[in-house]
Amino acid sequence: MESSLPAGSSLDLAAPMEQEARASGAQGRRQLVGLDGLRGLAALYVVLFHCWLYTFPGYPHSSAPPWLGGLMFGRLAVVFFLVLSGFSLAISPARHGWRPGGVGRFLRRRAWRILPPYWAALAMSLIISWSIVPASHSGPPTGTSILVYGLVAQDMFTAPTPNGAFWSIGVEAELYLLFPLLLLVRRRLGAAVLVACVTVPVIARGLAAANASPVEGDNWLAPHLAPVFAAGLVGAAVVGASDRVQRLPWGWFAVLAALPVLALGVVRGSVWTVNHYFWIDLAIAPAMAMLLAAVATGRPAVLVRLLTTRPVRRLGGFSYSLYLIHLPIVMTVVRRVAPLFCSPGLPVFWCTLIVALPVSVLGAWLFSKIFEMPFKRHRSWRSLIEALPRGHRLPRL
């Protein structure tokens, strides 16, 4: 797989939260800012992961020094994006009886919010992949790549990728289509039935595979990752829960839920962990959902204060753009720029960090100003056009 996956986060992978959830007062806004901060830090980790991944060949048997081993788990950052996406999208429904507020309206808003920056990043990625450095071992993108990735169908169809991080956007798009159905099951049958419906088939598939260790390809990942998205959705119930439930130590619950997974990874090693992401994803998702519940209820206070500091808050504001455009920049530095000045290995890695990391962050901030923020502030073409300076408005027909 060309990217951390992981993935894949996302993602929402990154994808951002529904605007309705922002109307719940000062405390609600602070909670959402904390969640955005988590998204920003996860996106930054994915950038670091790709700097590591493309500098040291042989993943997961990397030639990197062991002390950089903590950078090899980009997949889990994207899984966190998916959990966070399910949580964020479910905040408003959780406060309103688990009703989506109209399926068509929800899907239109998701498309309006996600597709314009994605298509702009796709155009940028195609140009870089054709003219500077291919993003895939199978060569530069083709006409099929434009069709598949333009329709956000990369999780269903295989084509040379223009950007290895885009795999998770396809997964997220499929989960958006599934989201209203998940809400319906949650509302009618409850959280336990919802979790069982999306998780039992995945576990059955895993156990039926050779050595109970399914081999994942570059696509058809949405069914496997639906349980982690649903974990976030279920976790969002905390925002509408009683004070007694909200006061529970969700942060400590998250630590306790994560400890067995972390211990297993330490005992079995990083290569084993990477080769068993199918199971690790499912095992770590509850801990991630509990962490989000903790932040959404304002605890632990130290973490919430960190996540709401201005730098982290601003990073979270353009984290989707950072996720979308960073990989072509990283690959350009690793494959074309750094080798001109540095020897392979650590020197190239440090050069990539020094150059690609700030360029990616600054570039993502500028990219978001043009292709992301306008679609966050305005909900229609009419509103967007009317907000333009008068001299730049399109002529009326």
C-alpha cells in the first residue's frame, strides 16, 4: 500500500465536523476545538510517518534506526481519523435523538465540504506525479486514475495512484454513505446492536482467513474499517449523556483499554503489529473513542488546554488540507531534492524534516485558505460568490 496504509485518518480523514455541532455554546465550542486539535496532531504525525516511510526502504522491515520506530504507525493515525470522523459527525444527532436531519441534506453538506479541496489536491497531485515524481511503484497516473480518483472510487477500483494518502478518502466517502443507516440502527436498536452489526462480520472474515490473519490489499477496506467509524459514532453519545456519565474518568478508561493492545505490540514487535493491523484496528478503536469522550467532556484538563492552544487549534483548522497535499511534497523532497545534498539514510531524513515539514504545513495553510475555508464558511455557490469582492464576482446571466 502506497500510504500509511492508513492509512488512513483521515482522515476526515480527516474530515471536519458538522457545523450544527458548533451551535452549542462556549463549552461546546471548546470541546470541538479540542477535537480539532487532536485531528491536527494526528495529521502532523502522518506527515512525520511519510517522511520516515519514504526515507528508509523495506517497510515494515525498515532500515531506519530503532529509535525512530515510533514513527512507523501511520496506519493507526488514519484509523484515529476515522474514529474521530464518526464521533464528530454524530455529535449533533446524539443531541437530537440520533436523527441525521435529512439524509440528502447530510450527503450534500459532506460533498460540499470534502470534495472541492479533494479535487484541488487531486489536480495538484496529478501534476506533481506526471512532472516531478510518480506517487506509485506502478508508474504515473493514467486516464483510469483520473476517473477512479475523480469519482472517489479508489477503495472499489484499482488504478495507479496520484497520491498515496488518498486511499483513506475513498474509505471515508463510503462510510459517509453508510452513516445515515448506522444512525438508524443506533436509534431503533441501540448501540450494542449497531456495534454487533458492523463488527461481527469483520471478525468472522478475519477468523476464516489463513492463520486468522487476513491479507489486506489497496482497496475494499471500508467494510473492515466500518467498526472503527461506528466506535466513534457510539462514543458520541457522551455529549448527550447525564452529568454522572460525563463525569466518568473517560481518559483513564482510554488508557486501560489501550494498555493490552500496546503491551501486545511491545511483546510481539512492530513488524508483527504492522502485519496484523486488521486486528489491531479493531482492538484499539474503543480506546480511541474513549479518548474522544474524555476530551469532549473537558478532561483531562491538561490535555484539553494543550489541544486548545492557538498553534494546535490552528493546525487542526487546516488539518484536512495538510493530509491532502503533504505526500507529494514529502516525496518530492525525499526523491528529488534531498539526494542532491545528502547521503541516503539519516541525512536524507533530517533534510526531509527540515524542508518538507514546514513546506507542507505552510502549503496546507495557504491551500486551505483557497480551497477549504471558503467551503467551510459558505454553504452554497450563491453564498460563496456573494462573498467575493465585487470586482471578482462572476457576471450574472
